[in-house]
Amino acid sequence: MNKTRLLIKHEFLGTVRRKAFVIMTIAFPLIALLGIFAGQLIPRMITPTTTIEKIGYVDKIGIFTQVITENNIQIISYNTEDDAKTALINKDIKEYFIIGSDYLSTGLIQRYTLTSEIAPSATVQTVIRDFLLNNMLTGNTADVIQRAKNPLNIASTTLTTTGMVAPRQGGFSALILSYIFGILLMMAIFTSSGYLLQGLGEEKENRVMEILLSSISPKQLLAGKVLGLGAAGLVQIIVWLVSANFLMKMASATWGNVIGSLQPPPEFLILGIVYFILGYLLVAVLMAGVGSISATAREGQQMSAFFLIPVLIPIYFLALIMEHPENIVVKILTFIPITAPITVIVRLGLSEIPLWELLVSIGILILSIWGCFVLCTKLFRTYLLMYGKRPDLKEIVRSFKNA
């Protein structure tokens, strides 16, 4: 046990002193801090433009007579298409559009410009739409016209099965929070498990492994490396969470409404840490198994893709998780050990997850970690001192039976 503790301490200190680890740990808070400063300084440095852009139109119906100036765009009336075309060629206007005699039945607007483009800008489309609405709603009050321009503003409220307002309402801000936390969680897992795989490969190539195994058992070696690097990864996650809380308070002055809605509930943070620990342990043990059968560190990194790519599967199902968090596919991803951490974190930001699903997911993860630990210990015992040759699948299966 004392040897395992010494190895945990050695791996932890060795990892947190790495330049790459330190840079990765402080990079995200630093980038966020720079983003906050940029968001505060850039608007002050940019001088608002007052240039009026002119757009012409020709009305073949005869009811669009009220011109507007909106968003620095002025609508100008022309009697004929030739007049509008001449103004465009002379660059008196940037573009013009024709309101045909069949507009009320077709809604078709023919637009002419001197530049090739995929579609008009959102600002131009908004100004033309408002111009058309203003004219078609002539005679109504300003409030009616304004509501016709913005007819829909939905505010959704989630209720519990008892009819009470749910404590977690989800929404876009909750999705952003869970998505960002999921990405950081994934990067922390990959970083820590990557160090484990790299360290095993280097020690194996440099024959340091022979010295280690002469004084410590394979089980103690695996446990020490996994727990030591996991502790370093946990420190990284805690630094990110603490700095995120500090940065959100700083950013509230610039983006108060948005940042104010990004406050994570306590259970979100607790489950996030739990799933980081379990997700890391699973991936780390798998990486250790890969490292034990790989002839070189580079070969181990190539083989690790078989386990790292499945971790990303929930990202590809993000749209499904967003729209249907209770879908059977989403629940299956919650129970599969390799996809559970990211899936659960994203789901937590969108809806309540039944307690039984969380317990089953965590239970499956723990059993998977223990099973993989037992199998990887056998691989350690058999292949850790094997150099220059990678065993094939039949040999690995045979070693499991004989170990």
C-alpha cells in the first residue's frame, strides 16, 4: 500500500509540473478573461457609423407609398424600372427591388444588385419586410404594426409531474453551460489518460518498467499510475470550475442577462465531478491496457483512438439530445459506460434525469471500471515487459484464460 501511495504522489507531482499540463490548465481561464476584456474594450474603440445606405423600389400596385429609414438603410421610391436601374448603375442606390402587380397573391419580390451574392443580408431583409408591413398595415396603430413585425415571443415553463414549476427550466443557456462543461470534461479526461499512455510507452521503451516491476506488483503499478494522474486531472477540473465562477461574475457587467442565466445548480457540479472521476478511471484503465500491449508509445497513441472516438459519440447526437432528451437512444447512451459521462452532462442542462437512470449509469460505470482493471492487470502481468512485438487478439484472449 505504501508503494502505491508513493507512486500516486510521484505521478501526481510529475504531471502537475509538466509545462503542457500547466499551460492547458490556465489556457481556458486566460482565453475567457481575454474574451471578457475584448468584449468591454472593442465596443468603446469602434466609432459607430452613420452612413445611410439607400435602396430603391418600384411599386406596380400603388399602395406602398410610406417610405422608411431603419438600421441606417433608407428606402427610396422610383416611378419606373428604368429610373431605378439608372440610379443603380450611377451608384446612387446600392440595390432596388420590384413589387409586382401579383405580389399580394405570390409574395414575390424581384431584387436587383450589381454584386453576386448568395442571399441578401439579414439587415436588408428585415428593412424590406418592415417596409412592406408598414404599408400593408396602414391605418392600424403603431402597437399593432410593431406586433405584426414581431408576432411571436414564446416563454416556456417546465412543470413537474405534480404540477409545480420545475427547479431546472433548461433552455439555450442551460444547453450552453452543459455543452461547455462537457467539452472541458472530455478534454480533461483525454489529457490525463493521454499522459498515462505516454508515460507507459516511454517507460517501456526506456526499460524503466523493468526496474519498477522489480519492486512493485502490476496491480499496484496500475493503481498508482491511474490514481495519481486522475488526481491531477481532478485538480485541473477544480481550477476550471473555480475560475469559471470568478469569470462569470466579471463578465456579468458586460453580458449580465446571459451570464446571469448560466449559474449551474449544485447537483450539476457534483455530478459533473462524479462523472469526471468515473469517466477518467474507465478511459485511463483502457489506455493502460493499450499501453501494456503496445510496442512503442507512438503505436499506443494510434491504438487509443479505438477507445477515445466512442467518447465523442454523444457530440454527434447533440441535436437528438437537445430535442428529445428522453429518447431511447439517449437513454442507451446514458447507460453505455464509454458514452455516459458526456451524455449525462449534456442531459443535465436540458431536463431532469430520473434518479434510477443516474444510479444505473453510475453502477454500470463502476462495474466496468473494476472489470477493466482486473483484465488490464492481467495484461500488465503478461505483456508489460514484452518489447518489439505487439500480441495479436488471439494471444490476448489466451492470456486472459491462462492468467
